[in-house]
Amino acid sequence: MNSHNDFWRTLEEQADSPEFQKLLEQKLPSHFLQAQAQSFGRGVNRRDFLKLMGATLVMAGVTGCQAEPPRETIVPYVTAPEEIIPGRPLFFATAMPLGGYGLGTLVENHMGRPTKVEGNPRHPASLGGTNAFMQGSVLSLYDPDRAQVITRQEQIETWETFLDELSAKLAPLRERNGAGLRILTETVTSPTLGIQLNQLRQQLPEARWHQYEAVGLDQIRVGAQQAFGRTVNPVYHLQQAERILSLDADFLFALPGSLAYARAFADQRRVATADAPERAQMSRLYVLESTPTITGAKADHRLPVQAQQIAAYAQMLAHLLGVELPGAAPDLPEAHREWLAALARDLQDHAGTSLIIAGAEQPPSVHVLAHAINAALDNVGRTVTYTEPVEVAPVDQLESLRTLVDDMQAGQVDTLLIIEANPVLTAPVDLAFGDALAQVDLPIHLSLYYDETSAHCAWQIPATHYLESWGDVRAFDGTATV
């Protein structure tokens, strides 16, 4: 009888190298290996196979057990709340922050545990609508991959240890009036958080607060600054608009007020509704864009052009509408000039009920042209209004991040607190944020997950989910929500 094995599961097993034998010794106890070797000599029967596999599964299960289970006490209600009934849901109103702006939500919960998120019909930012981010947010609440413990250099630490090290660091910072302290957040519209940050800067005047949002509104902000001489927040009223032009703006999905805009746009696409029985025709949408979007898919007239050419088309349209601009009209293809001429006539016929929206990715010059065209068509105060900024501190966020990186590379940052942002992943590659972060003596990261930025920080502090904590936030139109 042939004593050697004619069948192998891997090439390493067939080679039977010393490295493979060492690996087997690490994976399985020696007596199992001996039993297995003997079994291979006579063939493996069912009983031996089940013994081997059963013992392996037991050992794998033991490694996941705690040496000492946590002590927990189950305390019953003395008087059970009459509204909490097993199997019957309760609802509460809240707001989900997305890109810094609040979306009104109604959260279904069972026995105190959120199970489903829907839009709040009474909130101006959602009007009962919802999107994939809102629906999926309840999953992140129960995500087992969430950060659950405080870590220092990937080692579990206590809250007291963190406070002790932070207190020791804050003492010299106070003596220097905060010099060397930097705080990095995403877009902040929360009045409470804004007050706290401003109070901190008053106590430590040399400290600096930076903001950076990966998909931000810098171009919209700078365009408004150039058009009006100050930062304003444009709010669009699509329920009043009969003719809409999108200049590479996916306003049905990508803008802070997209849920409300989508609901208003849908209402304007209905003919003879209960609210407007006299309406004879629906609104019309024109779109100039470089990439197919949700808004472009809804367009009645869509003209695909390159993103860098949007400014030239907006300039041509402004000339056709009589907006005074320096320089001559740009040279465009004949078919496109005819398309813009028909658009200009339609907009003029609906002056006061038309609307021009520029995309967040377009340069400030396009936003300046959009503001000028809206003013020329008498749309301001009707289909578009301008409010004070919703953000606590509206700044050029990319420039703010670049300043922070320069300070870190120059060794001017001693302590950096990063609040619920992941700049190592989202910052532009040419800034090399991760390399600059290595120059900081004490980087601290507060976040929902242990991510790329956490791996570069000395301390990782788990953040609370918006469904399990109190806070406030403002919507795209300035509505404050708790």
C-alpha cells in the first residue's frame, strides 16, 4: 500500500517545506497534528474528522470570549410608561446634519431604539422627503465597526488618562494665549457649537479654528462675495419658477436644500393640482452640464458642454439678455447660439418667474453671472432671495485647510483637535495632510469611526451618533432645529 499522500489541498502542502510545518504548528496543537498524520496514513474516517473540526471550532470560539464578563444589572420599571408598548413604534422629530446643514427627520423607534428614518413633513428642509443618506444613517448607529473605546497609539486607554494628558497640555497653552492650538472641523451651522468655539477663541485668542468640507460650497461663497461685496446665502423658490436654467447645477440632489427643491420642482411639474387648479402648463427646465446628473435627467432641454465652457455659455446668455459685461460675446457653435437665443427669449417672456442656478463646482465667475442674470430678469425677491450666511463662520475652506497645513509643516502647531472630519482621506493630495500631521506633538481625533485620520493621531475619541445625542443645527434657509 502506498504510504505517501497522493492528494494535496495546496502547493505548500505538497512541497512540505519547513515554513509550512511551522505554520501548521502555529495553527494546530501538536497532538492534533500527530493524530492527523496518523489518520492520513490509514485514511480519515468521519469520526476523526468531526473530532478535529469540532476542537478547532471550540478553540476559535474561546478566543472570542471575555475572561470576565461585564457586570450588568437589569432593573425593571416600577411604573411602566404607558406610551412604551412592545411592538408599537414611537416617533420623534430631529434633524440629521449633512454637509453641515440640517435635514428635518421623523425617526421611528421601538423601545427607545431607532429603526427607521423618514423626512419631516413640517420641516422646510425636507418637506417629508428623504434620501439615501437619511435612510442609511440608522445603519451607522448600530454599525459594529464604529469606534467604541478611547485609544492612544492604537492602545485602549481610559477617559481619565486622556483628560490628564490634555490638562497637562492645556496649562502651557493658556500661558501662551492658545498659541499652537488648532481646531479643525467640517462646516459648522450649529449655534451652540459656534458659541462654544467662539468662547474658546476669546479665552485663547492665539488659537485658530479651521474648517474643511470635502464637497464644500467655496465657489458659491466666493461668487456671492464678488457679486454683492459680502457673503450671502442664496435660497431658491422653485415653487414660483416657471422657467429654470441650471448651469451645471444638480440642485435636485447635490445642494443643501435639494430635498425641498425636489419637492417644489415636482409640484411645479403637475398641471391643474388642488393647490393650483388654474395652472395650464408645467414648468420648463433647461440644463447646461458636462456630466449626466439627476437634474439633467429631468430636463426638457439639455445641452451637454464641457465644464470649463459653462462660463462662456453663461456670458453669451447674459449678452443676449442685455446684461452689461466687459468684452465681446464669446464665439460659440452656430447650433449652440441658436439654442441660447431660444432660451433667452423664453426667459424674457417669463421675467420674474424664471430662475438661474449655478453649480457648486463652477468657478465664482459663473455664480456672478447667474446673480446678474437673475437681477436683470427681475427674479430677485421672487424666485431667489438672499439671506445672511447660515454657517457660523463662512470662510474659504480650501484656503483655511492650506493655511493649517502650512502651519503644521512650519512646526507652529502643538495641539490639533480634529472634530468629525477625515482630512487624511479627503484633503487634496498635493497638500500631503498626513505628512504634515506627523509634525504635530498632540493630534486628537474625535470621530464616529477609526479611520485614516485616526491612524495618524495620538488619541482617538469615539463620537456619538446624531440619533443618540442632543444637539442643534441650521437648515439651508437658516431654520434652527434641535
